Amino acid sequence: MTVKTRFAPSPTGFLHVGGARTALYSWLYARHLQGEFVLRIEDTDLERSTQEAIDAIIEGMNWLGLNWEEGPYYQTQRFDRYNVLIDQLLSEDKAYKCYCSRERLDALREQQMTAGEKPRYDGHCRHSREQQAADAPCVIRFKNPTEGSVVFVDHVRGRIETGNDQLDDLIIRRTDGAPTYNFCVVVDDWDMEITHVVRGEDHINNTPRQINIYQALGAPVPEFAHVSMILGDDGAKLSKRHGAVSVMQYRDDGYLPQALLNYLVRLGWSHGDQEIFSREQMIELFSLDAIGKSASAFNTDKLLWLNQHYMKTSPATEVAGYLVWHMQDQGIDTSHGPALADVVSLYAERCHTLKEMAEQSRYLFEDFSEFEANAAKKHLRPVAAEPLALVRSKLAELNTWQAEAIHEQINAAAAELELGMGKVGMPLRVAVTGTGQSPGIDGVIALLSKEQTLARIDMALAFISERANG
């Protein structure tokens, strides 16, 4: 048997973190067992489903690198198939037409709630012999078994049993002719030969209903794994108020997809105390039975730590490929300036996100006309003119524009003037970058051209002179 899993989001919004983790677990399980992974768009909610949301889901899956063998399938393109099977159930007396009005159902619900009972359909039309006009509006309800129970063994939660007397006859086709979610899911998983369903714990109550439909159709029942919800840093259910809950928002905020995947896989699954997992290690080690039952709390600091780890340890050219987007997003023209891989190598130790890296390295690609006020006030004072001028002359003599040679010239200037490195390096840093913060100044200068460096030192010397004569 080929293992086949699926990710089946509803396109009513972006791909959120919980959905991404479900997709990851499904994808990993299929890859671990050399199976297949299916992407299915469950767009039966016609009022809320949008093309924008579909595009966002696919963009998020592609950014994460969760590729699929089949799909994307769309439920709205399969209505004929669903209706054939609903008509089959009607003919086999496994479903029936329900003509109950909205008013009757509302009154029934209110009566049950007043009596402290669980609201559920009472089977009125299941037993009714009342004749109705052929064109009278109706829904189709599934005839749920009235005796016995549904039992399944969940990969995460173990044995789950639900009495059939706790389940009512759910609607499988609305009055407008549209089939409903719980029925479509069963038919899709059957037709697509899904063997394992990984989804959120909010679907547990749907599972016994769906198992009864599988059995009524004579379809094989897949195995299930219901994963716990993700909580925010404050212990509440993860929501928009916690900040970035959309996968693409993490891209926009400067995270690498491999860092987010590594973080998500550990939100509920573990392998000993290991924290860092390559994609290959995740595939090799993952199992559904190692997923924990308890909810996982999102920890942004941990994600930042992981992101910096991947920025430092991944090939600089790979990280640079993701940095391109942030440079463009911030309007930085990188056509003139150092290679982005060199920027990554220099900045990875001091940045937690690619967004920070783009912000902090802007001066490598753009000249500036003003120095940051506090840095200039502190370091571009008259006393800095002599060391800056000496460094400039020594750098002007260089034929080899490399960090090591630049470092030697800066040291030589400090030694000649008998000054500590701070008295030379800090004015030079402000002169060249416009700010008081940067990686090692020799590495920064090596990424600039000789002409740029000398021109910026000249601008700093002019600034000091104007200030002195001020």
C-alpha cells in the first residue's frame, strides 16, 4: 500500500501557522514512507472562499518548499461526483429528504438548550410519512446509525469511542443543491486514496460522523492523527493579536523558511532533546506516533534564535537568494554594490532576520548625505580629524582592496598616532557607514569600493571642519 496524505485548507484566509504545521506533518509522513502528498482546496464555503486566499495558500506552500504530487484539487469542481453519491445513498435508504423549516429547527434548538440538552436534529423527517410536493425545498440528511458506537484509534490521542446516539443526522446537501463539507471530505479522501488524515483537534467531533459515511459508501476508512492547537506566548489560542500568524508574514518579517519549518516541527513533535533538524533529518525521523497530545506555546524568541542559526550556518548564496526579496521590498537597488552572499557572510552574526540585514546594510548600496546625529556628535569631533586623515592616506595607498590589508592600514594608523583602536575605528565607522553600529569596519570597507570609502571619509572630514568652525 502506498501511503498517501493530504493538506486540505479552506481558502477563506491566508495560510496560518497552525495550517502550515499540519501541512508539514502530513508532508513529512508521506516523505518518510516514500508516499505521496496531495494538496486539496476545500472551497465549498462559496461566500467566504476567495481566489486571493487560494493564491496565498499556494504561495505559502511554495515558500515553505512543501511540494505535492497531486493537486491542487478544488471541491467546487467535483459537485457532480458528490451529487451522484448522495443520490445513491438516497436510493439505498441511507439518506433522506428533510423539509423542516428554519423556524421549526430554531424552536427545537431553543427547547433543547432550555432543557440542558445537546442541540441536535430530532429525526422528524426520517420517520415522517407526510407527502411533500416534488419541488418542495429540502435538504438531504445522512441516516446516521442509531445503535452501537464508532471506534477509531488516533495516532495522537489513542482509542476514541463515540456512541451513535450522540450523533444526529447531519445535512449532506443544502437546499441550494450544494453538498456540505463533511460529505465532500469523505468522498475526496476515498477518491484520492488518502490513507492517513492529519488535521487539527477541532475536527475530532467530525471524525465519527465521517467514519459512518465512509462505511455507508463502502469506502475504506483512513487512519487519523488529530494534532493539538498552537497557543500564543501568553497561553491563549494563537490569533492575529499575537502578530505574525500568516506564513507569508514571517517571510515579510525576515524569517527563512527552513527556520520556520524547523520551529513548527518541534511545536508538538520531538526526537529526544534535539532542537536543530535539517529537512532530511525531519523526513528520516518523523512519525505520527511521536506527536504529543498537549498544546504547544509559540515562542518568538526561540524562532528568532533558530532563524539566526540558519542565517549563519546555511550557505551564504542560499540565504542571499531570500535576501533579494527584502532588498527589493525596502527599495534598495543592489545592481551596484557588493554580492549579496558577501553581505550575508558579514552580517549574519549580528542580525536575527533578513529584514534587519537589509536595513542595516543599506549604506553598502546607497550613498548618504547625513550622519546619524548621536553617532556624529560623539565620534566626529575635531580630535578625530587627524586619525581619519591618516587612515585615508594609508587606504589611498592600497593596491589590494581586501579586509586583511585594510585592517593592517587601520592598525598602522592607530600605532603611528599612539591611539587605542576605538579612537580610530569609531570615527572611521561613522564616516563610512553614517552610523555608530556595523560589523567589523575592515569587512565593511572591503565591500565598498575604494572610491566610495575615500569620498565618505572626505565628507566626514568636511563635517568635522564645519563643526569646528561653526
